[in-house]
Amino acid sequence: MTDAPLIGFPHRHLLGIEGLSPSEITGILDLADQYVEQNRQVDKKRALLNGRTQINLFFETSTRTRTSFELAGKRLGADVINMTASASAIKKGETLIDTAATLNAMHPDALVVRHPNSGAVALLSQKMDCSVINAGDGSHEHPTQALLDALTIRRRLGRLAGLVVAICGDILHSRVARSNILLLTVMGARVRAIAPPTLLPSTVERMGVEVHHDMQKGLKDADIVMMLRLQNERMSGTYVPSTREYYRYYGLDNDKLSNAKAEALVMHPGPMNRGVEIDTELADDINRSVIREQVEMGVAVRMAVLDLLSRHRPNRPGGAGQ
């Protein structure tokens, strides 16, 4: 892979999809496309971030996101350190601001953060000299998930504009849904939000989506069906009568999927609750499900983001500085 040309990406941090232009999103996806090809080679490593330090700071458990950020940094040559809140001074009562000051004194070049509170990552970014990447903050945003979803769709269908994307499930608590709605609408897709009234934000229609409470109607002629996990850890109270009844009305199976286009693709950000939001057979259907591809695209997208943000730092090997 040859060095990619510099694209117009003026941001020092990636805190959300909100605020990114269509051309900036396209630039990230174009660069990620190149990293997909690199990651399929025997030699997957580059020296782009040699000498750079990346800290992954996760206040919530994660498998896919943390692992793919770690792989992304290492494949670009960075020194990667993984930290969890349970193993840090935060467990002893240290504030988020004190943690930021401590980490900043160590001069990292990139800080990847997942936090249970919306806005916490943006607060950290104000206290850090390095680039900060939002790996999910509360119910607010998860920008790299939306980018990898967009890359998966674009590689399969060749475009985003004009597609009908149905996002189904626990939209109220989902940062994935919010980031995807922001990205897909700005890129010209038609987005439908399908959920029971109890799992929809009151302001969802202001985001430019069609709202449906019936799966059959909502899935009609959809190009993409994106299922979401029931986020019980964010729920206080009863949002659905039972998981069995939820699956009956809102779980994706072949019968409900038959309302979408014959070639419609099935997506899920993971982890999946099989038999709750998606049928096991459908989740593993190699002709319809792109869930495994989403995982692969995640590493490439995160490499592209680390690459682009590193261009705002001096001493980039073989590249531009500020």
C-alpha cells in the first residue's frame, strides 16, 4: 500500500459524526478501503505511527471496539497501552479531570475513550494535548461504529445515497443508532427507525428519519436492516413486557425480513442476543448477514482514523507534520 494522499480532515479529535461533512466522511471511507486491502495481506504492518503512543481507556467492557483499536494502532506501528477503569486510580476515587491530567503528563499521541456518560469524552478532549477518539459515550455517539457500518454497506452496494436503511430495536439507548442516523442522512440515505414507542427517543423524528412501530411496514423494500441490542444495562424500569414478546414483534427472522428487498443485507453492531433481537439462522446466513464483515471493516476504519488524526501532530514519519 502506498502512502495515501492527504485529504481535507481539519479535526484534531473524532468525538462524533455530528459536524463531519459528506466529503470528510467519504475521505475516511476511501482511506479505510485501502486499509482493508492491506489487512488482507500477509504483512499487515506499517511504520506510519512508529514512536507514537496510543492509550485505550475503557470505562465500560468491550471486546470488538477495544480489540480492533488495539489492532489498528499496532498495525500502524504505534505503542498501544490498554487501560480499564477497574484497574486504574479511578477505582480509588480519582476524578475524570485528574485522570486526564495524569495521562496528559505522559505525552500520549492518541487517546481512545469509552465512557458510560454522554459528554465525558468531549470533556476529556478539552484537557488533553493529544487527539481523542470517542469509542462510545453513554447514549450519545459511537462514530467509528457508524463509519465501519457505512464502509460495509458501501463495499457491498457501491453507494450510500438513495438507500433505504431500517434501524430496528432499542434506539432510545443506542449511541450506534444516533451516529448511524447522523451519518446516513448526511450521506443521502433514507433512514427508518423501527421500535416500540417505549424504545424511541421523543425527538427522533427531528433527526430526519421515518418512524415505524410495525416491523412489516418498516422493513418494506429496505436495502439494509440494521438490528440493535436491547441495552438492559441502561434501562431503569420496564421497557418491554418480556424478551419473548419482544422477539415476537421486533426480533428479526426470515418471515419479517421477507418484507425487505430480496437482496437486503442484515447488520448488527454486536454483541448479539440471539433469539431476542435476531434469529440465529439469519445471523449466520452468509448470503444475507454482513455481521462478520462489520468486524473486519472496524479495524480498517480505525486505522484510517488514527492515520488522519496523526497528520495533525509533528514528526510523522514520511508524511506531513502540522
